[in-house]
Amino acid sequence: MREARTAMGYASAAQHAERALSLWDVVDDPEATGGMSRLELMGRTATYLRNAGDVERSLAVLRSALAECPPGTLDHARLLNNQGRGLAQIARPGAVEAYRAALATLDGLASQPGIETMRADVMISLAGRLMLNGDDEDALTLATEGAALAHAAGARRLESVGVNIAALCHGHLGRVQESITGLERARELAGEDGTALLRYWVNASDLAFHLGEFPRALDIAREGMVAARRLGADRTSGMVLASNAVDPLMALGRWDEAAELLDRSLQVAPPSTSRSYLARGKAWLQLWRGDAEGAHETLQRSLAMFASTGAFELQSRLTVSHVSAEVALATDDVAAAWRHAQALLAADPERLHPGHVPPFGWSVARVIARAGEGTVDADAADGAPAALRAILDRFAWWPTHAAWRPLIEAELAQTAAAWDAAATAAADERLPVLVRPYSRLRLAQARFADADRAAARETLQHAVDEAEALGVLAVRDAALGFGRSSGLLRDGSRTPADGLTERERQVLELVSAGLSNRQIGERLFISGKTASVHVSAILRKLGASNRAEAAHLAHDLVAG
């Protein structure tokens, strides 16, 4: 069984372990034959199943094992620790409680071989959960103490993971260089240990991404994905690493590669926290590739999964609220965008992960800029810029803050001068490429508002060309729509209709026929809400102010 784990991965090891369990009552002296107790075999079986991605079966085995195991024993603590890991992996309640119960059990035991290693393991596992929910001070204490215990016991894998988690906590608390150094120390300690290395690749790629080091983040994530396949962890850690690769691919404008990786990963990802990360990535991809309604549908299908993960991970709550705010803006649901923006505006700053603040702050500024459309409480909207700036100032030490701040201030100021500065700042390599054409579009709009049509036309054409070259189709469509409605690009060979998806073309035909959203939904076997999202996207892309104008512009589709 141990050889199966090494040679063929966790799925094969789990099959061997389950077979051994089924034969336990048949074989003479099974403990001597297997070289371990029944409880140890059950624990190993649960671990193999969990690492192979079959967490539900893993938890079922653990429930049976805990029912057989005498409480207040080292085996009981070990099984509780294993249970905590499984619950955490699929975002179920009880992980933190399981870890704390394991620690309490260990505290009641007399000194015996293996107890300090077990204590280090549980402390480090608990630290990881607390960190993900923003409890960085407590997590740092536990991870540091756990790593010290592991070092004393010669448990380098555990020491590596403890140093890894402590490093991330240092970064969240303002010590960025200490975070970077700590992660590299964790890799050194890991040596050739696959489990410890996977933790390094996951966290190091995530940190590099939030530092704006997109090529490095991608390299680390890909290195980890290769190892995850080799280790049989492609459906567990491999899925998290796939998500960590998708993020920098999109930031670099490598949309097709990101789409291929997302599609391939979502086909095999089990229900887990990693699947929620992939769904979030798909929504981002759809949004900036011009399919806002598709992004909306992706988010709607994943609501239960997001809620489960977000209940225990502050990072997940922030990232889902971030993309949800942007999708709501793209579908002209400013009220929903405002609600999602509160995840940052109303957050406890002590618990925020600083790397998320600047990009989410930009999106919140975009929401604030549209809050005056009559759907947001006026007093709340008036106080929002100051509230946002206070949060940003608190985390101004984060390395990407200076790159993002001009874009955020331009959203709040809405002047040509501010957008000119933002367009210059957008070239910073620590920012995703999508902000380059976007800032040009906003500069063109500001110049048009100042009646500088010549400069606006030149800037707008630049935005269209750059958006096309970088594959930021949402910005291209918005720029073409503005060019049409303003008359700045009326003579261009492209029309906004070129950016419509096939589904949007179908909806536009029905809009032209005078059908309501409910009737469109019935005709296309979609909900009226989804039909409304499609219609909003069509109006935006065509630069039309209402359904009648969109119907009038439908002749643009004849050539398509």
C-alpha cells in the first residue's frame, strides 16, 4: 500500500487501503500482516481518499474510525486532525473545532513518542484555517510555535508548512520581505517532500500574483501543477494551482490559454474550495472577454459553493464579492454592485488581506462613480470615497498600491487630468493588461465631456486598437459603443454589433420582434432574469439607450 502511494498516486493507494480494510476480519492476525492497527489503517485510508479528491468517502471512513476509537487517546487526536483537513477541503463547518478538539486531547495526554509531532501538526493545520479567515496574529503564533516543535522533532515537512504559513501571515501584517524570505525558507526545508512542496507552490504563486509579478506567479503555479500530476494530487492541490495559473494568464492577456486551462480543470475538479476558485476565474474571463451575461450565469450557478467556501475563508469572500461587483456593473445592476462593494467598504481592516485591497479598491471606485444613478442611498454614496481612501491609505505599504492608486483616484475624480495620469500609470507591469485600454477609453470619454473631440477621437481609437490587440473584448465593445453613440467613430469599418455573442444575436432578433424579457426567456428556454441580463449587454455593446434603438440598429447584424 505504501508503495502504491509512491508509485501510482493517492487514488491507487486508496483502493489498496480500502481493500485491506475489507479483508481485515478475514485475514489471520491482520495487524501483524498489515504492519499497523485497524485505526491506523482507517486513518491512512481516509488520507489517501482525501488527497485523491474523494473527500466525502474520506470523511465517512473517519466517522467510522472515530466511533471505534477510544476518546482521549493519541489515535483520537490524529483522527480529529484528519477530519479537520477533510472538512476544510470541502468548506464544511467544523474544521476549526476539530483541530481545537485534537489539541485539547493532546493536552490531556502524558508524554509519549510522537505526541509533540502530532501537536505541531495540529497547531499548523489550525494556523492555516485561521489565516484564511483573517486571524493573522493568532495564526502566526500557532504556525511559529508549531514549526519550532516540528524542528525539535526533526519533522521537516511539518516545519516547512509551518514556516510557509507564518510567512504569509507576516505579509498580511505588513512585513512583505519577511514573507518572501520565509516562503523560500519553506521551500528549502521541504527538500524533495511532495506535500510540503505543494503547499509552497500554492502559496508562493498566490503571493507573487498579488505582488504583480505575473510571469513569476505563472511559472511557480505551472511547476506545481506538473508535480501535482506526478504525485497524484492533480484533483486537489492541482486544482488550486490551476486557479493560481489562470489568474496571471488573464493578467497577462493570455486569454485563450486561461480558457483552455479553466475548461480542462472544471471538467475534473471535485466539489471543493478549489472548484469555487475556478468558477470565480471563469466569471472573470467571461466578463473581460465581453460575455457579461455568461459571467452572471456562472456566478449564479456557483452561489451555494461560494457561500460554503466564503463562510470560512475571508479571501474567498473578498474575491467573489470583487468579481460579483464587476459583473453587476457590466450588467447595469448598480444596486447589486453597491451591495458587493460593501465586502471591502464595510470590512474589518484588521482582517483584510492587503494584496486584495488595491484591485478591489479600483472596482469599488468604479461602483462609487456610478452610485449617483439613483439606486444607492445618497448619504452612503457621499461618504464612500472617504471610506475607500481610508482603507487604501491603511494598506499603502503594499507593493502594488502605488500602481493602482492613480486609476482609483481617476474613478473618483472623473476629470481628464486624472484619467491622463491613470492612462500613464496603467502601463505598469504590476497591473493587468486590461487596465491599459480601459484607461484610454475613460480618458477619451473625459476629453469628449470637455468638448475636445479631436483628442477624444484619437484616444478612443487608441483604446479600440489596444483592446483588440490585447483581447480585452469587453473594453473594445464598450469603446465601439461609445464611439457610435458619440459620433467619434461613426465612420469606422467595425460596428459594436461585431462584439455580440451568438446568444445575444438571438436575443436581439427577438427584441426587434417586440418580445418582452419573459417572452424571450420562454422562446430560448432561459429565465426572464437571464434574458434581462442579455438585453442589458446588448444595449451596452450597441451604445443604444433603449430597446427600440437597439432594434433599429439590428441591421448591423445582417453581414454576420
